[in-house]
Amino acid sequence: MKNLSNLMTYRSDVKVVDATLRDGGLVNDFFFTDDFVKTLYQTNQKAGVDYMEFGYKASKEMFDESKFGKWKFCKDDDIRAIVGEKSSDVKVAVMADVGRCDYKNDIVNRSDSPIDLIRVATYLNTIPAAVDMIEDAKNKGYEVSCNIMAISNGQESDLRVALDILGQSPVDIFYIVDSFGSLYPEQIARIADVYLEFAEKYGKKVGIHAHNNQQLAFANTIEAVGDGVDYLDATYAAMGRGAGNCAMELLLGFLRNPKYNVYPVIKFIENYMRKLQDEGVVWGYDLQYLMTGLLNQHPRTAIEFTKNKRTDYSEFYKEIVEQD
Amino acid sequence: MKNLSNLMTYRSDVKVVDATLRDGGLVNDFFFTDDFVKTLYQTNQKAGVDYMEFGYKASKEMFDESKFGKWKFCKDDDIRAIVGEKSSDVKVAVMADVGRCDYKNDIVNRSDSPIDLIRVATYLNTIPAAVDMIEDAKNKGYEVSCNIMAISNGQESDLRVALDILGQSPVDIFYIVDSFGSLYPEQIARIADVYLEFAEKYGKKVGIHAHNNQQLAFANTIEAVGDGVDYLDATYAAMGRGAGNCAMELLLGFLRNPKYNVYPVIKFIENYMRKLQDEGVVWGYDLQYLMTGLLNQHPRTAIEFTKNKRTDYSEFYKEIVEQD
């Protein structure tokens, strides 16, 4: 059982990362209006959110710029148009996927960029490529995290090797990522334990990015913070791929640091997130996502089911059990 | 951290209680069709659910029978029309509220009734009345639980006195009830600890009934089962008052006992629960319930907000903070 004192007080090391534009962008191909993004930035400022992730630094060679909103590419000038002179305390983050980012060209020196944190996303089998990206970003002066995706499908022995390699790299933060929303809080406690072992050995921080397939994104995030994880991803109204993420409004309500304030978040959801939903953008917990989470599968079949407006859940269950 | 072996195996003492008609009935005034109830009973049988709660034994003096569906009153004949000769393994439960049930007249001997379990619902300040109901039901031959509501608003010292009194009564099961959906898993662990201390002392079992205001109904339920709580309430598609309850489809997916089967649950949701929702019956997690949960308030203001189809969440937040 966790110490009661830990529940009443707070660790000032805890940082909240708003991933609405990035994970939410996977749902609407990053087509957010400038008004949405500007107001979100101001809201994060008022709410005490520590980082705002604007989207991906995706390769313009690989992805057609006409088919996506600008936040799939996160050009420095587009970010600058939102944050201006960056007088606020909200730091700017972007995600860079291994194999899908021309990082040598598209990421310039931090001194010339509005970006503060580069989040390198990798699978367990592409750790060396991730290390190259980490070193590049670190040499350019950025804070750097490494988000190891789909760990619920990996072996603990492989994870330990990966964390040992990353520990020796200049990365600042290791991220636990429950890509399939398949992990239970008790498993998160065990995984956090492994991450924290290597984090302590190498002087790194640990973060968590959860998905809500089993309505556990928030529960897993607060389990992790109780275990010593410091960087917490959340999104407004839980917007994110498939079942979505840990809801910002739940997380800020839970955290005890008086710098966090849930009221502006509620206001933003009322004025902006509901509108997105009314316009037909769909995300969030539903039976099909529960099923892929339960079976520890990638949500792509459930996303397809949603897109096709199917409601034959029991038929879908039979289909994905077959694939297992 | 819980033992890994506890996660891979299961305790055969764990029992799942379907509370769909009872807590769900609070949303539609208990107007379920006979087809719905019969199919739900058959589905529980296929899914391996241990108990099905049919509704309340509400006083016909206090409540107008013409204004509610029959499951607010749960006459034995109405239950018999569903369960027939009761050849199935699904036990029948009803809830009896302190102060709202003519238990001396309306609850007959178990040998003459299709009911197996009487669930006595009480607040901390009506424990003596609850004990009278418990003794009455026990004398008539029933299994009996005592569901102590709204404990998040009570003092631990009062709770200890209540459990000590109940321990000396013939009740079989003490229930943890998070009426306001305000408790976090770490608090559930502490509360379960207190309940289990008295349960062990007096040879009782412990159960949990959670609400989903902070999307923690499932997380709190699996926290409790990991702590040694045996009786787990759940409802199909989480149907229940306000933000609803722990979803049956999540719970059965989690439990490791091979007697439980999630597929029939999915089928029932597809065929029956979606129809209720399409007909306009509203329940489930939403911002207004998060807010009352966060503030540890009764959800009545949020239910009113929902009923009035209001969407001015930030205004509502200001209103209920004022009431705090």
C-alpha cells in the first residue's frame, strides 16, 4: 500500500504533458484550426500544464503535406505563429518517429527553434535508430525523451536490454507506452519498477503514456505516479487514437500540486472539444477497443470497425479472436 | 506490489453480481421489458455470473406502483415469471433500503421465495435499522449483505464502529459502496483493509460496488479484488445511476476463472443495451459526473444537469464548487 502522506502531498518533479494535438491528431489527420491550437496553448498555460506536444515532425518525403493538417509536420514557423515569443511556462514538445522523420534536416538547433522537447518514438526492435535520433537531438540542445511503444507485446528481458542501452544514451526520460491499452494497474506497477531501476542507475526520469481501451488510462497513470513516474501524458477529453488517452480533466483533478487548475480545462472542453465531436470526429472508449485491449492487439481492426460504423460487436469479437 | 501469482490464477471465492436491473433501473424508473429481463437472466447464466440483482423491494406504501416498472418492487411472482423453476446457477438478489422497505411483510421465507440474497442498503447513521432488517432476512433463511453507502463522506472511526456492530449481526457480506464515485484505487486499498480486518474477525465476506464518475469503477473493483474482496458488482455497459458502474464486460474480461465468459455479455450489449441508449436512456461517464465525483458530492446535481440537457459545464462547475 502506498504511503498516505504521498497522497496528500505532491512531488514537484511531476510534469504534465498535453498530447491532445499529437495523439488526437491521429483521429482527424491533424486538421485543427489555428483558433483551436492557440486557445489550447493559452488554456494549458492557465491550467499549469508543463508541456504541450504540438504533433509530429513527420518526413515530408514520406507523407503528402496536402493530405494532413500542419501539425503532422510541426514546422518551426507554424509553432512560432502560435507561441509567439514564448513568454509562457508551457514548454513545446514534438514527436519524432523512428523511420518516419528526416531529423537531420527537419530538426534544427534548439537555439533557433521554438521546440524544447523532442519525443523519440520507437519499438523495441529499433532502439539503435532511436539512439541515433536521441544523440542528434541532444547535440542540438533539446530535452529528449524516448517513448518505447507496444511494450505489452515485448519480453521483459528485451525491455531490460533496451533500457540499458538507452540509459547509456543522453536521453532524459524513458516513457512507458501502453499502445494497446491492454495493461492493468498491477502490471503498470511492475513495469514502472523495471523502468525506475534503470532510471535510477543512469540518472533518468520516467514517463507514462496510457490508452483507454479498458477504461484504465487514468487509473494506470495515477498508479504510475504513485510508483515514482514523473512525466504524465494526458489529452483534453481523452482525445486520441482509438479509445483515446488519459483525460486531462481527470488527471488535473487528481494531482495535488496547487499549480494545476482544472477549470480552464473544463472550459476548453465545453467550447472546443464538444464541437469537434459534434462535427463528427470520433474517439473514446467503446466495446471494440475494449476487445482489442483485452486481447493485447493493435487497435487497427477496432479503428476500421469504428470507421465503417459497424455495430455488430459480437461478430467483430469472433473475427479478432480468430486473429489471435 | 501484489503477487504475480495472484494475477495469473484466481480465487474461487470471487463472485460476480449483476446489478444492471437495480442500479440501471434508477435511470429508466425500472421500465425494462420482460424480454430484456429474461434474456439478461439467460445471458448471466451463459456468462457464469453468480448473482443477478432484480431490483428493489420498495415499499408499496411509499412508492406509487403506477409510476415505476415492476422491478422497483420485485414481487416474488414477477421474479418467478422470469426464472421459472430456477434450474440455473444464477442466484437471485434484491435490494432492500433502510426506511423504504416493508420487509416484515414483503419479504417472505426463503423457502417460499425465488430470492436467495437480500442486500440491505444503509447509511452509516442507520446501522441499527439495518441490523433489524438483517436479522429479519437471516431468520427467514436468506443470504444477507449489508451495503454501507456514501462511505467517502464518513469518518473511518464511525465506519469501524459500524463494521463492529455488523460483525456481530448475522450478515454474510459487508459491502464497500463508493456512491459518489470519488474514491481513488489507493483509497480503496485502505478501505478494503479496514473492511477485511472486521471480516476476518467475524468470519464475513467483503464486496464492492463502484461508480464511474472518475472512470475508476473498473479500476477500483480490480484493486479491491487484488486486496481480497470477493463480491464484485458490475452492470452491463456500466448502466447505472449517473456515471454508471463497473462494466460487466470489463470485469469478466479481467477475471481469470474459466467459468466466466465475456462473449454472451457482448452479444447482450449489442442487442439490448444499445437499443436502450438509442431509445434515449442516458447514463455513463461525462464531465458533470467527474466534477461531483472530484468534489465528493452526491451526483444529484449532475443528474439534474444531464436531465436538463445542459452543456454549460464550466457554469455547472462554478455552481457546485459554491455548494461545497
